[in-house]
Amino acid sequence: MRLTTKGRYAVTAMLDLALHESQGPITLADISQRQGVSISYLEQLFAKLRRNKLVESVRGPGGGYRLSGGAGNISVAQIVEAVNDSMDATRCRGKGDCQNGAVCLTHHLWSDLSDRLHQFLDDISLAELVSRADIRRVSERQDSLGSNRSTASEPLERII
């Protein structure tokens, strides 16, 4: 089991949005520039995030996206689930038919791991991540780089 790029980028983009929410609606172009994720990929992710009511779109000049309900009310698990990423460590997707239609020897172990992983990510809100000094330092560095993406920089998603 591993978190896919879809889940990682969705969390990264939502954290970027939370870090910059005081600036008003944030465009996908701004997130793309800071995080090195293509706009078309972000559009796909934000369509799912919007359907799951984690973000709201603002149209017109000065438009973009903002968080729905605030950073304290959005967990990392909600974001991952919104983009249909799995946190299931079992081979059978939790069905219990992993060995010729029956539960395998380690099914309950991997099922328990999946439950703990989900609980761990559900216990972390965007607000908690925003308050971390290490994350704020990376964000400040990304902001100071502006449009100069040729400078070596650490994407925010590598530290979460």
C-alpha cells in the first residue's frame, strides 16, 4: 500500500490553499507555480475536491479557489478520500476474499493497519499543518522564489 500521486498532490494543493487563504481566492496557476504540479492535473483534483465540498470556486476577476468550512474542519483523510485515493493495505480491498474467496492469514493485520492509517490522517487537520514551523518555512521559501522555478526547491509535499 502506498499513497498515490493523486492523494499526495491533492493534500499538497489543499495545504497550499490553506497557507495562502488570507490572500483571498487562489488560482490553480498560483498553486501550480509554487508546487510544480500541472494546471490540468490540478483541475482534475479540484473538480473532485469541489464535488466533495472541500473547496469553493470563485468566478470572475480575482477568482480562484478557497477552502470550504475552514482549515480546522478539513482533515488529510477527507482530502485523500475526496480524490478517490485508497488507504487500504489489504490485497482484497477489505472484502475478506483474499485467498480463494476466503480471508487470508494476514487479512486482519493489514485491515487494522488500514484503519490506523485512516485514523492517523483523519486526526490531522489542514490548520494543524499550517501551524507547523517547518511547513511555514518551506511555504515562505516557495513564495520568495516567485516565478523562478529553475532554482532548486523542495516541493511542499515532500515534507508532509
